[in-house]
Amino acid sequence: MVTSDQQKRILLQGNEAVVAGALAAGCRFFAGYPITPASEISELLSVKLPELGGTFIQMEDEIASMGAVIGASLAGTKSMTATSGPGFSLIQENLGYACVTEVPCVIVNVMRGGPSTGLPTSPSQGDVQMARWGTHGDHPIIVLAVSSVSDCFSVTVKAFNLSEKYRVPVIVLSDEVVAHTREAVALPDADQIRVIDRIAPDVPPEWYKPYADNNRGVPDMAAFGDGYRHHVTGLIHDDHGYPTQDGKEVEKFIQRIHRKVSKGFQEIQVIKTHDMEDAEICVIAYGSVARSALRAVRDARNQGVKAGLIQLVTLFPFPRKSVDSYLRQCRVAIVPEMNMGQMSREISRVNQGGCRIVKHNKIDGHLISPEEILKHLITV
Amino acid sequence: MSDERYEIRFSGSGGQGIITAAVVIADAVGSFDNKYVCQTQSYGPEARGGKSKAEVVISSSPIDYPKALSVDLLLAMTQTACDAYFFDIKPEGLLVVDSGLVQQLPTSRAVSIPFTQIAREAIGKEIVANMVALGAVGYLCGQVSLSSLEQALLSRVPRGTEQMNSEALHAGIEEAKKIDLDSLPRSVLSDWDDEL
């Protein structure tokens, strides 16, 4: 996000910026269950949504929350939920339902220490692989990561846009540090924000095939109540939305829901780079750790080390095409993470022996410091 | 290493309003003085008690690492917090403590002010000790305009408590004005800089 100095800056917490981003993107429904460190999102939306004619509902748990989010989206309202690790476990069942019924929705997971109730007030990046593979079956999904307050705004807007455009759930991964850090930011005016809405069918209701393929691979979506009758099921379905076991139809369906995301790969994969032009060593980081990494890269540059930073905004589908050339350019890539190495596996997978991958993993509930990363940069 | 950054750490016990004080100064610096600012916090799962810490990083350029790297000013509102969070203060950094609650000072570059006592006796409510401390910190750090600090404070406290909070802030500022920072001992480490 570009902040201009003319605009009035306001002090916002990461979680508050997520709310601002969601509302700017057109979110008008939220269902959730409070949990540290994501509660501020619910708290603020419970005030803001009614003011805008939207709906806020606190459900009995996260399973029900995710169900409500899917229902609201099927009725034509942009919807989201926000949770943390334990709640993220519970949403997984219905998340799979959203994937297979191709219901646009955004799920914010503010990562805290796990497993289980773990460390409620401490940051972690332990849910990265779960965000990609938490729900069963071969499902398409998009996972984005935020690292600053302004990211929380712009990435949340992007999450809604991608979700609407590709009819796929989008996970926004935040962490306790990003969520609770306050920064003074100038949010862009509404007219400066590009908002994408799902495409409604333009055929007469009796011609509507709710899951028919088209050149985008994304079927037009009618809202319940608009007169377009359609059947929604978690069973694999044909073009009309009715269950099928016909091998050809099953394969066609699964292929299509993956193809629609692959087709948008160029637009979906987002990375940010700093000092990468002549870098010989790079740090690949995401979330709050990317900020420690940026500091470490600057300090390393001051010591004459040609270091650079690749910040992953899109975690899945892994931004292979953007990262590839840098992996060949550098001799070493350092991957600091607040987990046991969940993203470094992904980087090693696409790296194909191009450069040496050095992991730095911290699982004590504290943010990785610039010094820890710098140590690698000056010694590898 | 920490170039133009100025780092303040507020510390004490959960329930003392440590984080609130940090948020107010961050708001003053970021929204009113238009500097770059990052405010972070760490606290335990308890509602009250336990160590509480909040940090504010102030800079004229965008801030990369959001937490403190080496602290310029540490406010300690309990002895436990003082002991736990003093370790990475700069040699020329300043320690500010509540003299009624922190008796053992780990440095002679320290300022002791009875924040809680002032809040109780002069303002009439112990609960605003954090705002008395905020006034002193705001004055002593020299990083924030005091009128911005008051504006930010008034925009964030519950309606009906403006007067009390504002009085507390001013009491802190006045108390800090009596302190002569130049009279504090300097760190000998800075004399060794050339040799190190």
C-alpha cells in the first residue's frame, strides 16, 4: 500500500487494519468465535458491520462459524471469519466444503504458539502447511501472509478480490506480532481501491448451469434468492450441481477447480524484494519475521555483505516462478521461520539444488531477532 | 546499529496500564507528530498480574524491525519488571522508575519518581499512575510534542475521565521538569568507544 503524507495517518493495530481492509473490499458478514490473538477482529466488526448494514454473529464455535460464512456467501454477501490455531483446526471440515462448492470466503488465521491451546499470547508460524493442507482431499486454496499493519489492509483486500474472482477460499495468515503491532498508517480512499465482485449469471434462470466450465474455469455464481435454483453439495457434482460418480465428470471437476487457480497464477503469486538486484545471499521470509529479515539485510549490507530479502506474500500456490531466478542467482538462501521449517521444505522442493538452503527455526514463542538472521548472513 | 531509532520500553505488572501508556505515546508520535512509529507488546495469559511490557519505536524513516533493538528509555513500574527488562538498555540509556515500587536500581543513570503516590495523593486515584508516568516519560524522552501527547491521551481515555487523566499527565510532566538529566552520571563505556 502506498501511503501519502498528505493523508491523515491514524494509529492502527494489525487486527484493526484487517477489519478496515475487509470492509473496504465489501465484506458485510462475519461469523466467528473469540480467540486470542484474533479477538480484536471480531470485536471491531461487531461494531462496524451493523453500522454498514452488515451482519455480525458470534457462533457457538468455529465449526458453526465457518458454516455461517459459507451460507452468507452463497446468499451473495462477501463473508469472512477470523480465528487462531485451535479454531483454525475446527474450521477445516467446512473449509473443505467451501473449496468443493467453490464458495468465495476469507479466513484470517492469526497464528499463535501450538499445538493445541499452546501459547495463546505468543507468535508462531506453525500453521503454514495446515493452511495449505488442513482440509482433506486434493483441494485448491490460496494462502497469503501479512507482515505489517499496511499489509493487513492491502492483503485482506487482495484476499477478498482473489476469492471472488476465482471462487476459492483464501486464507490470510497473520501472527501475534503483526496482529498486535500498532503503526500510524494512511489508508487509501475508497475510490483508490480496486474491488472485484463475483460474476453473476447473465442467462435466464432456466438455462443456468451452476457448475458449468467456461474459459475462466470459474462458473458464474448466482446468489440464493435471485431466482436461479441450484443445488449445493459437498459430494463431487456435475455441471448442474448434482452428485456424480461418473469417472469422466469427477475428473473434469477436480481438474477444473485446480486449473482455475493455475490459470491465475501470475496474478496470485506476490512477492516483495529488497536489495535483490546484486544479492549473493538472500533471506526468504514472510509474516513478522520478514521485518526482522529486512533489518538483518540492511545491517549485513552495512558490513559489506551482498544480501537481499525475498518477502513471500503469497505462500500457496507457492510463488515458484517469482522465486526461481533468485534461487539461481544466490549461492545461499536463509529461511528463518517461527516453526520447525514448514516453508523451507517448500523452498527446497522448488529449488532443485540451485543454491544452498539454510534453515533458521525458532519455536520458543518469541519473534526471531535481526541479530539471529544477521549471524547467518555474515557467516555462511 | 539502531541509527535514528528511539526506543522506549514501558514495563510493569498486568493491570497497571502499561500498554495503554505506550499506545497513547505511539498515537501522539504517529498520528499527531507525523513520525514513523511502531508499538508492540508482550503479556502473559493472565488478566492481571504477571509481567507486562510494551515498546514504542520512533523514527523519521519507515521502521523495519518493530520491536526494540536497544532501549533508549526504560520505564519500570515494578521491581520484577525492572530486573527483567533492564538487560538491553543502551549504556547512555535512561531508566525511569516508580520510586515507591522499585528500590533496587541496576544503574545510577536512573530517575526515581513516586508515580503511584502522586496519582493517589495529588490526583486521588491510583489507577492513573500510568498517566503520571507517561507525562514524565514524554517529557524526559524529548521525542514527542507534549501537546500532541495530551491530545492523544484525551482522544483515547473513557469519556468523563479526561480531566483526571489530563491532570495526571501534567503532574508527571511537572515532576520530570525538576530532574536535571545532565547531573546524572554518564556511562564510562562511551569513553572507551575509541579504544573498543
